[in-house]
Amino acid sequence: MTSPRVTVYTRADCGLCADAEADVARICGDVGADWTTVDVDSDPALRAEYGDRVPVIEVDGREHGFWRVEEDRLRAALA
């Protein structure tokens, strides 16, 4: 089993996070990429690192963007 290509760092009750998760789910579904979410509030170190800068999208372990999903850019990174 391979690791998910896309990770979305989120928190509960975050509207931008919900939007980003929906966009990532749709895009990853289109291109056949695995993805996952991580709740930054589940770990003090993650909460300290990301603070209010969520959602954060990582592709292949590298930060790709935050707050909004740039669809064309994400599709290009996953191609």
C-alpha cells in the first residue's frame, strides 16, 4: 500500500477546510490519486505549526498551498 499523494491539514468547524476537502476529493477522484485529512487540533505540534493557516494542502509530502485549492495547479502537480 502506498501513502496518499495528497494530505489536507484541517480542523473541525472550518468552512474553508470543508471546501478544500470537497475540492481535493473531487480532483483526486478524477485523477485517481489517494488523499487523506489530518486534524491539526489532534496534535499540539501540528496545532503550533499550522495555527490558523488551515487548510494546508500537501502533495507528496511537500506543502502545495493553503486556504484555497488552486485546481489547475493541483491537477498539474498530480499529473
